[in-house]
Amino acid sequence: MQESLRTVKYSVSDAIKFEKVALKLGRSKRLIFTQMVDYFYRSKKDPKDLNDELLKSTILKGQKEYIGFIKTQEAELLIPIKRDVVRMVESQKTIMGCFNSQVLQYNNDALKNQNQQVLSLTRIQEFIKGISDKVDEKEKLKVKFLSILDTYIRLRESFGLMTSGKDKEVLIDNTRKQVAKL
């Protein structure tokens, strides 16, 4: 079946513009005309509308839908999540504050106990040193006393029957003085 053709009359200036468009796009004038009619038919655009208000309103409508979607998501998801995160951060700060205060208190108590133990150990060491010094001193006293006793015994045995009582008294007094000096 053969297509019946129609004619459209237009000015020479429009014909020049039409030919330039066809050359620029590299198509025949008939194909360009058919595509223009299809375009306006499908898009429902008004050729008088050079600013393409329908396109603008369609874009604005799409943007409003996106903005509405974003606001809904913000109200339903983002704001509650933000609130929960803020609460969680605050509770973590509280937990960390309690933890830090307890750890610091424990560390202070442990340090105090360590200082007390060091002080106690120092006193114990001083006491042990004092005992050790006294034991050493006692041993030295024993040695000196034994020396004095040995001297007394040796001198006493050297006395004979004829030794005067005065010499015996002098020996006893000297021995007592030496013991008293210890």
C-alpha cells in the first residue's frame, strides 16, 4: 500500500533554515519533518515554547519528588539514626568516664599501697640491720669477754700460795673494770 503524501507550504526563509537543519543532521528533509512531527507528538511540547516550560516543569516535578523522597528518608532514617548515635556517644562517654575514674582510683590506691609496702619494707630492713648489728656486737662482746676471762684465769693460776690477798684483789678489780668497759 502506497503512502499518500501531503504538502505543506512555508516561506523561503523557513525553507533555507529547514535545508540547513537537514544538512547539519545529514538526513533528508522528509525524514527530518517526520521526526519533528513524531517528537512533538510524543513529547507533547508546544513548538511556540522556546524556553521549553514543559521540560522545566517536568524536571521540577522530578526534583520535587527526589526532594520529598530525601526528606522522607531523613525523617524516617537519618534523624533517628543521628539521635541514636548521639545517645550512644553520650553513653560511651559516661562509661569511659566511670571506667577512667575507677581505674584512676584503683591506680591511686595501688600506688598508695605500694608506697606503704615500700615504707614497711624499709622499716623491716632497718630493724633486721639493727638486729644484725646487735648480734655482731654480741659476738664481739663474747670474744672480748672470753679474752678477759682467759687473762683472769691465766693470771689466777700463775698465783702461788704465797701471793698476797692484795694482788688477788687487784686482779679481781682489774677484771671487773675490764668487764664494765664492755
